[in-house]
Amino acid sequence: MVPQGLFPLRGALTAVLLCVLLVAATAVGCAPADTGKATGPKEVVLPEPGVDFDYQLGGPYAPPDGVGAVVRDRTAKAVRGVYNVCYVNAFQAQPDATGWWREHHPDLLLRDADGEWVVDRDWDEVLLDTSTPDKRRRLAEIVGEWIDGCAAAGYQAVEPDNLDSYERSGERLTAADNLAFGELVAARAHAAGLAVGQKNTAELAGRGRGTGFDFAVAEECGQYDECGAYADAYDDRVFVVEYRSDGFAAACEEWGGRLSVVWRDLDLVPAGEDGHRRRTC
């Protein structure tokens, strides 16, 4: 087995020798070869505070006039001419992907003391196990591929959902576990040139900014009087999604002039289908 790093050293010495020989023979200087790989970090563009946006996780459709930002599932296409945020379920398994996780990475799904999967009953999603550095690293490799796919599809940002999964874990996960995983996710997003948004969990807004999140996506912060925590942490770069009329009214009254606020139907039905609702302040 060749020791790690031997080939790069040998290549460097060979390049130097060739350069010396070429200079001696032709008096032409040598420059480092272009490897074709990008150098330095990619530019990350943050969303504008207060931009009109639409939340389209239930299915993509043409954004209404005046919309400057759209949040869509990672399986959907980005929209030209607007700021695109790519939804990724980073902390829980999508119901239709549970079989894939069980087959390929069963040890990355959280289990209880009886060996049963720990499930978010509201959404029928098994929690991902962020409890150890090794599991967080392996999860970040998987989620990181999705993030790279978002970048390749033309998105400008990513929304990793369920940062608050530790609250549904029966104390098997901690906020520190999920923030540590969030730091890996944020680093991967930034490396791909994407901004990354904290999803919900107002009590972690300050710590989330230090973890690497750039903005927030806050569901019902008007309903529960939490918008200020996100606004302070992220300099008003907050996408507020309300599902009830009173929460929407509260968000608009206090934050409509500063934050991006939209009232959507709970199922996020696409425009033109029964049940679709979208209003802004």
C-alpha cells in the first residue's frame, strides 16, 4: 500500500524537474497546470428582507405577479428570475423514502429502547439519528448530495427542515446534536454556493446564526408571537408562513413592513386546485 500523500509529492517533484528542464532548453517559464477545479469558496447570495415570496411545497406552479422568491421541494425545478429556496427534509425521513433508509442506512434511523423506530406521528416521518459525530458525518454526506443537486438545479438557497426533531425524540436527541448536524449541513450548502435557512425552532435562532444559518423560514411565528426572535437573529431575512387568519393578521400588523409574510392553506395546494389559498400583507 502506498502511503497517503506520496503520489501528490512525487507529482510535484516531477513538475519541478520538468520545469527546470524546459527552462534550460527553451528559456520559457513554467506555470502551474490548470486542473479545471474551482478555487476558493463560491459566492453565496442572501435573500432580500421583505421580498414577496410564495411557499410551494405542495406542488410547483407559476409564481404570482410580484413574487421575488419561491420555496419549492428539491424535486421541483427552480424558477428563472426569482430567488429560489430548495426544501430538503434533513432531520427526518420522508414517508416515501423510509424504505430506502431502512434498506441502505437502517442504523441512521433513530430507535427507542425497544429497538422500534422513533416516528414523528404528525407527519409519519422516522427521525434521523444525529446523536453521534460519526452518524452526523454520514448523514451529512447523504443530505449533502441533495444539497449539491439543489445547486445544480439553479437554486440559490436551501431550507433543511425539522431542526426541532429533538423535541420529538423522547430525549434521545438534544438541541446540541441537531445544531452540530446543522453546522455540517450549512457548511456543505455554503461550499455549493447556497445560502441556508433555519427552519422554525425560535428558541435556537441566536445559536442557529452562529451555527451557519443565513436566514429563517418560520411557520406560524405570528400565531405564536415568535417572529421577533428570527428577525433579530437574521436581520429581517425571514420567510413567514401562516396557516390561520389570526396568525396572519398578527404577523402583518407587527411585521408586514419588515419581513416576508404569506398566508397559505395548510396542504400548500398548487394554484388552480381546490383548497388553494395565498395572501400577502
